[in-house]
Amino acid sequence: MNSLWLESAPHIPANAFQEGGQYDSVVVGAGITGLTTATLLARSGQRVAVLEARTVGAVTTGNSTAKVSLLQGTQLSSIIDHHGAALARHYVTGNREGQSWLLRFCDEHGVSYDIRDAVNYAITDDGARLLSAERDACANSGLTALLEESTELPFPVKRTLRVPGQAQVHPLEVLAALAADFRQHSGLLVEGVRVTGVKAGSTKGERTTIQTSLGEVTAANVVIATGTPILDRGGHFSVLEPLRSYAVAFTVQDVIPSGMYLSVDSPSRTLRSATVEGRQYLIVGGNGHTVGRQAHTQSLVDDIIRWTQELFPTAQPAFSWSAQDYRPTSSVPYVGKMPISGQSIYTATGFNKWGFTNGVAASLALSAGILGGNMPWARELYKTRVGRQDALSTVKANAGVGLEMVTGWLGGLARTPRSHPPEGEGVVVREGARPVGICQIEGITHRVSAVCPHLGGVLSWNDAERSWDCPLHGSRFTHDGVRLEGPATRDLQAP
């Protein structure tokens, strides 16, 4: 699986790693948050390095639907339920500033984007009630949204909620422009280097050491912009739910809806258009689930294709892909200094699928804080708080993690060994006391430890992406055990 965006990505030059390099700031991760933060810091005159384990945009940013929208499903209702309207207003203010900064950057650097209406839609009475509640939440949060009852979609709806004047982008074109601006300001962009540890200085003013697969560098500040932090010291993995969802880009002869659509009913559906290299596509996504807890993930992709072709008879799938997002139990992102890290290590996570506004907002706040400034909305929005609803959500999420830990080990030890699963399939079997993952890819049998090196969860096989996925905190690995994403920092061991 590879996204339309990654397949059509412009060339993004990178630099060689400089072992022993000394920087004002090191940013870990080259997605929208990492590159925006790095660009802002480099523009201020800092010496900055971006360290990316894979390639620019290879993880969430390059696999998103890339909507730059202030209307985000029922997000504002959730924030108000957890924290009240005042915090929701700060959230909208921060996202609006992130959106404005990004579109202004695109204008200044010749990056094209489409202005579109963002539309939530409901096909059930329950969904219609959710939209009415979200309209009220928008009004209480400083965002004007319009309740309506019709769309250009080829099926009836009960109700819609629309915010005009939002935007959609090609994410890799945005990242390419950010990378170019960053390097023009003497930034160092390194791909293929994995950060394996960060050691903060033991005394005030002592530099932080960043340990990588290619050697060590030091910095006064470190920003972890890796989707979910790769450092456990903040315990973010316990307050984030890792979610995987799917998207398919279709060529279509039918009329493609011009708006950006999102359902509030289940199963989830998201739609947008895209014109890439002169060809128009309809992008349809959805069918999200907690990472590692869904059997037969390919069936979810097939379901999107079937649903789309029923509504758009000429639709032909051209690209399919998947993305990982992190839903915070508090309903707002976690942004700022990492606990138990002194004053030099920062992170940003928990954007809940809306990184093109939240990620840029976080970058504005982080860079301002590092440079000695502040964003008034950020002080309240990113303040550590645990409300009653947060606590309940956290307990529920961690109960699911605990159940997966127990059932994973019991199940892994109980399964009957199959040394040769069918092509494209993988199984977890017992060999002695350890779960072992066995898969068959292109006629070759691969064997890996099925124990996640993060916290010991038993992995499950993802047949859509031919990967081993952890149902605890969302770490993922290739069929032969190489780390892809998540809080784990090491590859899978040999069995």
C-alpha cells in the first residue's frame, strides 16, 4: 500500500548525518509538525537539525487526507464535554492560527491548495442530533457553522453541518516547500537515521545528547515530533489511543463532489477530491479501528471500494493506503515540555486526525516557547489538566490495553503452530514459552519474535499492510521485523 501523495511526491533533497554535531535544536520527525517547528526555529537564526527515521512525510502526514479544516467532526462537542467552552475557544483560536499560517506559507511559496467547504453529514437521527449539538458547540467556541439538510452527495442525508472556506492540500508538496525553506535557512535535514534515545543534561545548561542509529549529536533543545513520543518518560502512551484508518483514491468519470465531507455515523466515511499530475481523483476513507485489534484489515479496504463503487459506478481504485493517528483521552493535544526531562525536551502529540491545523498550531507554540515567547491561547490549551471525563476515558483506554496484554499472551501460547501460512498471511504461534510471528511474503517464510520491544505486547498480523502491529500502544513493524512507527525504538528480535 502506498498513498497517492507519496507516489506523486516531489523530490526532497536531504543532508548527510554529521556525527558529533552540535545544534541549538534537534527536531525528531519530518512530518508537518516537525518540519514546521524546525523551519520556524531556523528562521530565527538557530542551528537546527531534523532527524527522520524513514523519509520526509513517510508516516502520518504523507498518508493523511490532508484537510486543513476548523470543522473536525464532533471535536468541539467533545472538548466542551471534557473541559468547557472556554478551552474550546482556545482550541479554535489555535487551530485558526495554524490554518492561517499554513495557507499563508503556501501562498508565499507557490504551493497550490483548494478552498473548499468542510461538511459533516449524518444519515441517521442519532447522527443528526450530534450535528445539532456540534453546531451549538461551534457557536460557543467562536466558529460559525451552518446546519442544512442537503448535499451534492449521491445519497440522501438527514442533516449536514457546513463551514465554508476551508482548504485541502497535497501534503508532500507542502512538506517539500517547508523542507526547502528550512534548508535555505541553514537547516540540516537527515533521512534514514533513527533516534534511539535522548539523555537530558544532569545540570542546568548542560546539553542534551541524542542517540541515533548513526551516532550521537547534542542540542540545547529537542522536539519529539513522531506521532506518539518515542520517549516513555512522559507516559503519553497511556493517554493516547492509536487508531488506524484506510483511504482509497479512485479515478472517476462521474461528477466528483467538490466539498470535503465527513460522516458522523458509523462506519466512518471521509471524502475529498484531488487533482494530481493533471488527473482528478476521488479520495474516500474511513473504517478506523484501534491498532492491532482488527482481524482481516484488508476487508476494511475492500469495504471502502465496494461502498464507493455502489455510489459512483465508474470509480476505479488507483491507490490505497492507511494512516495512524492518536486520539488523546483528554480530547485536546498534548504539547509542551515532557515531564521528567528537565527544561530541554518538548513534544507534540494527540492531534486526533487533524494534524494540518493542530500540528502547525503546536509548532507555533513550541517554537515560541523555545525562543522565549508565548502564544496566549497555548498557555491554556496545552496546560496539564485531568478532568473527570479525562480520567474515565483514560481508565477505559488502559483497561483495553490490559485486556490485550493478557489475552495476547494467553492466545499466543495457545495457538497451534503453522510453519507455512498462506501467501500474504501471518500467524502467531507458540515456540516454548515465547510467541513467534510467522508470515509468508512472495514465497519466502519470515520468522520474528511476536513480542513488541516497547512494553511486551503480543503482536497481531495486519494483512492489508503485511505488517506486525501491537494492540497495546500502536507500534508497528514490517513483515521481517523492522520498526515502522509507534513508541517502540527497536526492531523485532529474532525468535
